[in-house]
Amino acid sequence: MTYTLQKDVALVTVCDEHFLVAAGQARGKVPAVKGINRPGAYFWNLLQQKLPENDILRHTAADYHIPIEKAALALRRFAALLAAEGYLTMAG
């Protein structure tokens, strides 16, 4: 699976809470502000690096001490939620 993030969306952390904030070209295409949890912020940071899905899953499994299958399920759920609101697109 290939993930493409909506251009001009920034991950902002305020008081240990994480938000996706639409700026520039993203305004009007996605909600202006969306709160996400800590694992979501973790995934967003990896997706910003344009890593292949397999690398994201390997990092997640190692960092969270979980099986690759569980990491894959979490990533795909997160991506599906964000895709529904336009924050990212998925192909493959």
C-alpha cells in the first residue's frame, strides 16, 4: 500500500495533545483541525518520511513491541479514518 498525505497539513502538538492542522492548499479540502492520538501522531510522522509500508510496519512493531500483523491493522485503520476525511490517499 502507498500512502500520500494531503499537502499543507501540519502535525502540531500542544500540551501533549496532537492535531492535524490544515493550511495553504489544504484549507477547504480537509477539516481545519483534527485531533489524533499518540499512535496516530507516530504514524503521521512516519508517513511524512515517505517510507514504504513495510518499513513503517517494521518500525511500529519494534517500537511498540507488537507483531507486524497488529501494526498493519493499526496503520490501515488509522489510514482509512484519515482517508475518509481527505487527509491522505491510499493506492495499491
